[in-house]
Amino acid sequence: MEDRIVRLDRIYILAGFAWLIFGMMFGIYLGITDQLQFANSHAHANLLGFVVSVLFGLLLRNWPPLLNSRLAMPQFVIYQFGVVILVAGKFDIDSGGRGILAPPGAMIVVLGTFIMFWMFASAEYGPNVTAPGLSR
């Protein structure tokens, strides 16, 4: 079980890079086609997809107790699902649609973020728990 959980930090960072590649390709397309009305969608994909995913991956990597949480994998799935739904909703809004996916997507992203907050706030730290490369 620990091997599966230990890899979650890497999975999170890889997901972040997948979002970055998507965001860069989307941004290049927007620039070439002069469809700047999608800048909001582009920003949400890069900030929530890339930046926050990599940040969460680095948190998991550098705070070992977070990896022991039973919430670690569900948090990842909930957060990533929320970002996909939110970005799709933002794209719809930027296209002139009603954006019915944006509100539930936003709430799912907030839920995923709250779960990470809860994991971090409730993680046990003691004299034998240190981050890799640190000593007390």
C-alpha cells in the first residue's frame, strides 16, 4: 500500500505538467487564432491545473505524514475532477454559453482544496517525523 501512496506526489506533479502542456498548447492556439476571449479559461487551466497541482505534489513529497492519510488519493481525484469540470465551464462561459459546469466545478475544486487543508492541518508531527533530507 505504501508504494501506491508514495507515488501520489509524483502523480500529482505529472498531472500538473499535463495541465501545463495543455495550457501552453491552448494558449498558442488562442494567440495564433486571435481568440483572446478564452484568456480566462486559459488562466484557470494553468493556475488551478498546473500551479496548484504541482504545489500539492510538492506538499505531499515534503510532508511525509500527508502521504499516510486515507484522504490522499480521494483528494487527488476530487481536485483533478473539479478542475476539469471548472475549466470546461469557464470555456463555455468564454464561448458565450451559460457555463452551467462552472459553479459545480468551482465547488468541487474548493472541496478538494479543503481536503488538502484538512490533511495538512491534522497531520501528526513528532520527533521521528521529518521531511526527506532534514534532520532534527
